[in-house]
Amino acid sequence: MSDRREPTAEITRQPWQTPTLVNLSARRTESGNPYIVEDTYTNGSLIYFYGPVATEPGS
């Protein structure tokens, strides 16, 4: 229960978001369309990174 209240969860979220944005930049150049990048970020990166991060402290 204490794990859920710990600020470690928030600290883990920030560093994960940084690399995600960097990857998007590289993909944006490949796709050439900002719309596709946004969709992929919300449908893949965001959920993929937030999923495991939220499961660790939640469990």
C-alpha cells in the first residue's frame, strides 16, 4: 500500500516520457505526417509506457 503513495511512480513517469518524445521525432521524419505521429503516440507509446508504469505501483 505504501508503494502506491511513494513518489517513485511519478519519477518513473517523467524519464519514460522523455525517450518517447525523442522516438516520435525520428518517426515524424520517416512518416512525414504529424497526424500519424500523434495517433501513434497516443495509441502506442503513451499507453505502452503508462501501462507497465501504472501496473507496477498499482500491484
